[in-house]
Amino acid sequence: MTDVQSSLLLAWFDETRADLPWRLPSGSDARPDPYRVWLSEVMLQQTQIETVIPYYQRFLAAFPDVVALADAPLHDILKAWEGLGYYSRARNLHKTARIVAGEMGGQFPRTVDGLMRLPGIGRYTAGAIASIAFDQPAPVLDGNVIRVFSRLLDLPDDVTQTATKNRLWDYAAQNVPQKRAGDYNQALMELGQKVCTVRTPDCGACPLRGSCLAYARGTQAERPVKARRAAIPHYDVAAGIVYRADGRFLIAQRPPEGLLGGMWEFPGGKREAGETLPQTLQRELREELALEVEVGELFVVVRHAFTHFKITMSAFICQHVGAEPQAIEAQDFAWVTLADLDAYSFGKADRDVIAALHERGDLLL
């Protein structure tokens, strides 16, 4: 990308840039707060801006700086993150905050290499923080930028392949300007979001159309090239709404690492071959909590898609029998009422079960 192209892109950005809560006002000479840049970039990974904004504002109100985030219990952070998904990101936010606040005097590293040593910060996020917060000439490459570059270059290669991504990283590094690198990177991302879109790009509004090879050749709809994705696996899951004699029911806390680590759930798990769902539930409750139950009626069925698989979760009303549970594979457990649940953080499928309980829970007792 030539200096002229960069100038055209930056002029377009100066005129059309979105007003976002993590950005300083247009024309400001101050540098953005790296804490706010970091928080916004982590939240924006695979999540739409419109979804992120209210979460960002609530999260920032609860944890206004890196010290406040470091001092907060992980439970509070997971609860504030509830609904955004990808909960490992929230756990890594907490880990990084503790390192920055405890070992770095509350100051984020200014370089890509330094930032990438922190938990949960990869090459893209490090480049975004270094360029936006510190004006370092660091490249970024996200889905929007890949789409812009693949059309500018009319790239016929599969952008999901490592070799192609490395080529695009090289192109990004060669073209990031020495000055206004943060604005340049944000302009590229915003161009992909608003103009160079996945379908029907608005080429007439693009400041780079004069140098876009795909536009010149009419191949915009064919770029970027991506291999067809494999079918996403599906699992049947059984969960138990396990009541005891006093009307309280059981929730369990998942292990701290892995999928939904540290979140709470209605205990259960995936069906294995040859099992009925009630058999699955009885086996899982024995394995996780040494718990015996009588499985009753099917209460609700919810469906949810994770990044790499989908589930259909059947939640059954169960009666606790025998000894008290033990935290074997679960991290912890609690007997709760419906009113208690706001104090706990749950994944999306379990929140759907909670919503059904709020609608029909009085009929169960």
C-alpha cells in the first residue's frame, strides 16, 4: 500500500469513523488508555460491536482500571462477562490484570513482544494495543483486514491456510505506517466492517477502489478464498434439576480450566453410545458428584452452538436420594433457590433453563 493509499484511507477514517466508547474523540491529541483498548479488543474477538458496547460499559463501570480488575474475585469477573461467551478470555483478563498490576506497576508493555508474554494476548491483540494505545507501527490482521487485503491483492489463495496468513501478516507489516499506525489499523478494520463487507461490498464508497485488483477484475465476490468448513459435530446432553426435600435444587461449578471453566451449571453431561438420556444423567451425576437421583419428567430442551460443536440439552426434574453430593469432578456445588441464581455465573444453555424455571418454576414444587 503506497503513502497515497494510506493517506486516502486515513482521510476516509477521519471523516467517517464510528463514535465508540473505547475511542477518544476525533482530533484528540491524547493517547487512548491501554487498559480500555485491551478490554475492548478482547471483547470484540468474534463478537459484534453492537453486542459488545453494553457489556464494555458495564464491565468498565465495575472494573474501571487494571488494578480494580486484578483485585476483583474471578467469580465477579465471570458474572460480568456472562453472555459474551468464550469464558477463557475472562479468565485470561484476570490473570493478565494481576500480572500488570502486581509485577508491572500497573503499566502495560508498549511492544508487541512484551504484550504477547501476557496471558490471552496473541499477535493480533498485541498489535492492536501497541498501535492504538502507544502508536507503535505494529500490524494487525483480523477477519476484516484479511478480507480487505485479499481483495486489494486479488489473492487466489485460501486465507485459512497458514502459508497464506503468513503472507498477509508480512503484507500488513510492510504497509503499516510509522505515524498514526493505530488510526491506520482501525481504519482497515472499519473499512472491512462497513464497506468491504462479506457480501455485496460497497465499492463505490471505498477509498481504495482505485488500487483494488479485485474491483478492477470484478472478483470481489470471490475473495477471500476459504476452504469449505467441515460439518460441526452435534452432541446430546442431559442435565438435572435436582431437588431435595426442602425445595432447594443443585447447581455445580465446572473445573477452573477448559470449556466454561469456573462457570456454574445444572449438572450432567454428554450421552454415550447405547445410553438413554436418563441413564446418561444418572451416570454423570455419580461420576461428578457421587450423587444418586430419581430421574423424573423432561422439563425443557434447549439448543446451543459453541465454536466447534452444537448441543441439544435435555433438562430433567430429578429427586435427590441417598447421601449428600461430593465434589469429585465438579469444583464445587451448592443447594439454591431460584432467587439465589443471580449470584452465580452460567453459560447460555443453563441460562435458558433458568429462564424456563422462572416461567414455570412455581409449578414444580
